[in-house]
Amino acid sequence: MRHADWGVRSPRWDGIRSEEIEVCGTAVHYLSAGSGRDGPTHLLVHPMAAGASMFLDLIDPLSALGPVVVPDLPGTLFGRTGLPHPRAARAEPNARFLRAFTDRLGIEGAVVHGWSMGGLVALLFADTAPDRVARLVLTCPTLPGPLPADEMLFWRFPAARRPDWERRIFPGAGHLLPLETPRGYTETVGRWLAASGRFDHRP
């Protein structure tokens, strides 16, 4: 599904656009919002079993921090980007795709957000193209094993029985993203960027 302005589907998606660009001979669909706004570009990377549209509710609040770009990765289940070759829908090829995609759009110094397998893709992308990535925001990233003992413990205990499970099992894990609301996520990311001294966020 594509829309010149996704506001036709819901007022909360107003200003989000479907766009298309050719990358290495493949037509790539992506969502964008906040073009021309001050701040770094926020590049959102979805899981393999999803598409750019899974981030629709996050794009508008996040665009308060700068332009937002969300590509449909090649070959994923619900995306609108073609499959250039049978092995395209894997982490390493998608990291290479992001390098070519950001090159076509002229994106440098982006804040790259990766969710689940998108977190692994974002990490590999940052490793291969460090000039394109200023910050990484990884949410439940699918990272290679083997798991350390404390993380094995994490997976054995049901979260429902432990309201503070993340802080008790991972005392050094740092900040937790309030993913229950797009605004909470955006406010947390904005505080991190402001604390870095490189970007000033005023909600």
C-alpha cells in the first residue's frame, strides 16, 4: 500500500509520504516525513517479517527531532521493495543495501533505529559505513550468540512475574526505552541526543 500522504488513512499519519527511488537497479519504496527540518536524519530499520508501515505511528513524533526515512528492506514479507536476488532478505545483504540506499539519498551522520532483526541490520550497517551513522538505537536486537549467563537467566524467567525484571537481571543495561508509546520513545531519544551535546531537542 502506498499513499502520496498517509493522512488519507489516519489524521495521525498526516505528512508521511510514500516515495520510490532506484537503488542498484531495484525500485525501493520508503516512507518519509519532516524533510528539511533541523536535526539529524532518523533512519528506521524494520524486522525481516515486517515493512516500513509498522513504524507509521512513530514517524510523526520522531520527525520533531529531524527528518525521518523508513525504507522497505528488499524481500521482506510486508514491504513494497522488490527482491533483487534470492538471498537479499538477509541481514548482511540488507546492511549493504542500506549503504547503497543512504548513498542515493545523500544521508550521513544518521541516527539509525533498528528493531529486532532490524537491530542486527543496523549494527552491521554501522560497521560497514561508519560515516553514515552518528548514533544507534537498538530495540530488542537479534544479535549473534552464544548468550552470556545473565541473558540466559533473563530468558528463563517470565517477565509477567517480574515488574522490574529488566533492571534486576541487567543492572548495567543502561536506559530502557518506553516503547509503550511512540511519544515516550521519541522523548527518550530526544533526551539522549540533547545529552550528547551535539543536538538540541526542544519538544
